[in-house]
Amino acid sequence: MRQVDKPKLSLENISLTFGGLCALNTISFHVQQPGVYSIIGPNGAGKTCILNCINGFYRPTSGSIFFKGRDITQAPCHLIARMGIARTFQNLKLYAGMTVIDNIMAGRHMLIRYGVIPALFYFGKAKKEESAHKKQMEQIIEFLGIQPVKDRIVGTLPYGLRKRVELGRALALEPDILLLDEPMAGMDVEEKEQMARYILDICKVKGIPVILIEHDMGVVMSISDRITVLDFGHKIADGTPNEIKTDPSVISAYLGSKTENNGPEVNEK
């Protein structure tokens, strides 16, 4: 009999409280293989709190988080990032005064192994290693279609391109799981379609599972393999897009009396 693979990431009965406020109530969530795992729910449902618990920004009040079989519940942010969990943020966290390529290079700082002295004089191991890093960056830049702006100052770029740069910086860490917090917020329809295709390619071409928070239900239903629905810190549903669209509790809490796909349709490559 074939043994079932253990989840790459597993949240077991995670609760998070702030004083008398319960932000998350015994949430369980599992990532088994490459795919898009979306988390949806009304504002204040606890979606970003889950990402903050996964990457170590918040410490759960109770419950456990396992990544590749290791308990990371109490691990600090930098160690979790080093283990292979990268993320983007709803509000851009780029270095606005630096170039695109410098911003993406900043995402590889945990992968740099040469010391201070070789870096100061730029010889031997430092020169060889930096050349390898630049090669990886060029691949990310090509993957995201931002070659024409790679030497531009990030602060001068349109919003949609800056979102892509932040995605590139997260990919520069060579993650095993990617956490995306509203990567399409503030984008027009065309920009959302482009970002959705990049997310699908990250899963299918690079084999990286993506945990996605997104409010655009058209996008979520088009690209997700599995969807978890939160409401006031409680998980009220979990399933495929078709299952979620017809779940009465989801319709009542979030989708409304009629489900409509108002967002862009995304054709998979």
C-alpha cells in the first residue's frame, strides 16, 4: 500500500488571542503539494493573522505549526524564512530608493555565505558567489517579465510593476512555500490577470505551493485548488472552489445570496 505523504505545512488547532479578542479559534490548515491554497473571508476574519502565525510574526496562543515535519510554532521570523517560507505583504515593503535588481538581491541575503572581508574587497569566494546569485536573479526577472525595468528605481515604477518586484524578492529566497497577502490589491483587471498567471506558473513550473489571501472572488475561484473560509476567526468551510461556491454557510457569511464571478477569468497555460 502506498504511504500517504505528510503535509509540507500543517497548522493544528491554532488559536490566537489579543487580550479579550479571539482572532483565530482552533484553526487547522494543511498544505500537501504544489497548488494554490486560498484563504478568504470578510475583513477582520483572521486571514492575515494566519500568515503572521506561519511566518513567526505572531506566536499562537495555543496549537502547533509544523513545516516539513519540524515544529516551528515558537521559531523566530528569520529562522522560518531561512527554512524556506517566504511572503509578500498587502502594503508594499520595498526599498523605494533602490533599483529593481537591488530589491530582488535583498531577498537572497539569507543565502549569502561569504564573509565580511571577501565582501569588502570583492574577491575569491565573494565574487564567484555573487555571480551565481546574479544569475538566479536574472532568471527571476525573466520569469516575471520585468527585464526592461530591472535597472529602474523601484519608487518610479507603476504600482502593478512594484507588486511584481515584491513577488520577485520573495522568490529570490528560493522558498518551499510562498505566502501572498492580497498580491492583486489595487490592480486593474489586466494587471490581475497577469499576476494570476504568474501565481499559477509558480505552482506548476516551479513546484512551489502558494497560500493566497485575496478578496477578488473571480480570481480566487479561477486559480485555487483549495479554499479555506474564515468568519470572525472561525473556519466555516474548506474545500474545492465548486464546493465552496455551493456551501450555505459560506454564501450566508461571505458570498451573499447569489455567487457571482465578477473578476477576470484566467486561462491556465
